[in-house]
Amino acid sequence: IGLFKDATLNNQIINNDFRELVYANSMFENALLNNCNINLTLPKCIDVSSMFKNATLINTTINLTFTCLEAFVSGFDNAIIDASSRINIDFGLKGKVNCNYIFYKSNIKYDNLDNIINTSNILYADYMFADTTENVNINKFTLDKVISANGFIQNNSNFNSSVYNLKLTNCLYLDSAFMNCSLFDGTGLDGLLCTNLSDIDNIFKNCSSLTNSNVIKVLSKTIKTMNYSFYGVPASMNGSIILPIVETMDYAFYNCSNMNIDFNLCSFDSATSMISAFENCSLFNQPLSLF
């Protein structure tokens, strides 16, 4: 823990096979890594939280291989990563990983993420790329076992890469996942397999560049709360949906000027609040016979 914390490493090659190491928290926290090559094999390691938190990476390659990892929380939180640095991570065949805040507030760039494998073993991805500043290749991650991805890449005004590989098959919570991603055009939303979602409050709020007609792909029968979910989204939204247990949907489609979704199969029997849910939806012209 904290082995190279606050260190300055120049032109270093670190090749270590840590067979018995269990904890590597804060290993390079606050460190400056300049022209380094870090190769670590950690077969028994379960926790590397804050491993590179606040670190600066300059022309540095990082190769991390895990087997049974459990926590990578805040791994690169607030890290400064130059364009020439590369990050390779094997999350492990037996891992059940918490990756909350792993790249939070960092300047991780599209090309920094190189070989990223076994991401199906990530269970938690809350705020994983939240408040990042550059376009990110999140298509490197298949998150079909993730339970929660609240705030996943919220507030990244430069994000606009495909999300096709995410899947999110078992995800329950996507509150604010893409909120304020103003350049995100929705590429890859048709590849999502969301079938268990419960909370999608604010999921696409203020995503003003959404053009993908499959933005309603996330609307499944299991949703309970969807306040502000498509607030201010001008994208063309068409198709038929069923929302049998939705409880709150305040401002859900507020100012969705091109929305014309068929709600004819929605009775909203469980709804307790629908404040301004369809306000200013100027194209909306569907029957509401079951209301």
C-alpha cells in the first residue's frame, strides 16, 4: 500500500509478478511517472483502490493483470494522462470488481485505453468516467454484469463515442449516466440490452445532440423512476413502449420537440407524479386511451 506514493519516477521499467500481494491501494498515488513502463501481475490482489489517483502519466505504459480483483475504486481518479500514455488492464477471469470513480475527473483520452479485457466481471460502474474532460473510448468496456452505473460519464461535454459494446444487460440503475453529454449523438444505443432497469432519472438530460432513433431502447417494463430522463432531448423518438410499474416521471420528456412515442399500451396505473412529463412536445400526437 502506497509503495510509490508521491514518488517521481523517470525512465523506469518495473516488471513485477506479485504472487502473494493482496492489497496495492494508493500504490502510485500522487506519483509522477515520466517515460516509464509499469508491468504488474497481481493474481491474488483484491484491492487496488486509488492506485494511480492524482498521478501524472507522461509517455508511460501501464500493464495490469489481475485474477480475482474486487476493488479498483478511484483507480485513476483526477489523474493527468498525456496523449502518448497507454493503459492496458486485464480485470481477471474470477473478478467481481467495483470500478466506481475509476477515471473520475481525469483527462483520460480516446487513445489512452489500449487493451482492456475481462470487463464483464465489473459489477459497479458508478461515476466511472464522470466529469472527465476528453472524448473517451468506452466501447472498450462490456458491462453486461454491471448492477449500477449511476453518473457513468455525466458532465463530459466532449464525449461522443459508440456505446454499442456496453450492453448493460443486468443494470438496475442508470441515474444521470449520460447527463450533460452535449455532443453525444447516441451511436450504439441500439446495441444496449437493458432489460432490468429500475432508475433512469436524468439519464439523457441535456443531451442536445442525440440523433439516434433508438434512444428509447432503455425504456423497459421494469422502470420505476424516470424523472428528467429525456429532458431537453430534441432527437426523433418513435416506437411503442410499455411502462407498467413506472411511479414518477416528472419532466421525463420535457421539451422533446421531435418525440412522438406510442404510449397506447401505457396505463400509468402506478404513477404518482407526472409533472410536465410531456410539456412542449410539439409533435406528440398519439392516442392515450389507457390513461
